[in-house]
Amino acid sequence: MEHQPDEKMIVEFYPSIEDNVHVAARVGASATPKTIATYAYQLFLLVNAIIFPAFLIFSNLVLLGAVVFLLNLVVLAFIVRRASTDSIREYYRRIYGNRENRVARVELTQEGIKYSADGGWSFWPWRRITAIEETRDSIFFYFDGNGFGVRTSGFAYDEEMKTFLQTARTLRTSAKELAE
């Protein structure tokens, strides 16, 4: 996909709630305040996952201690993380409804990024874009404690996606250099 630096790059795609979940988890993890409840929860996990099984093992209940420890590992590795992302996913499903069935459009220009979907649109100048992240399924643009994803399925060819991503990174870097 050839383009000149001053022309718009446009991609259309079907948005995914999974992108909102990814952004919410990433932004939430970076902005999680350490409250007394957070420390109490971490202490509970430590006691339940390590100290209690160790107590059982030292009390000559080795098999029970090992089973409790393994059960706690499964819960910590899968269920706790899944429970939080499932609630975020359900939240976005209720808010967005069937928005995944409507085409979204993202335009990259010299000035910034315009995102339009479901009859509304937003614009962010490059100086407000704090990070750009690429995953297998999406390209994420982050700004002021939020973000959005551009599904890679909107590109007909990998080269189009790579050009789009490189252009976005170049325009963001140029804008940051001009601001300094």
C-alpha cells in the first residue's frame, strides 16, 4: 500500500468487545491503586495459596497440602484472572450491544486519528496518543487512560497492516518531536 505522508490512511473493520477488554485490562493494571483492600486481598491469597498448604505439609498432611496447593494454583492462574476479564467483557456487551456487527472506520492523518463507528466519531491529535501496541488480532492506540483497537482483519494484506502501523508510529513520533 503506497501512500504519501500527507494523505489519509483509512481502514474499515468490525470492532470487537475483546479489544475493549484488552484495553481495560491493560489500562486498569497500570493504574491500579494500592488500597488497604488490595493489600488485604494479596495477604489472603498469600495465606491461602502458600502458607496454609505449607502448614498442612508440616503437619504431616503432605498429600492434602499438595492437593490444596495445586488447587490454589489452578484458581489463581485461571479462575481469578478469568473472573475479572469476564465481568469486563459482560460490561461491554451490555453497553455496546450489537455494535460488533457495524463497521468502524479509522483514519490516520498528519493531525491525528479519527475513529468513527455507530454514528459517532472521535478525534485524537498525535500528541495525545501515549502508546501504540500491536497484537495478533489488533493494533491498539492508547491515550489519557483509555484506548481503542483497530482489528487487523480490516486489512486485506499483511503489508497494508504493517504500513498502517509504521505510519502511525512515524506520525506519533514526529508529533512528539515537534511538541518538544
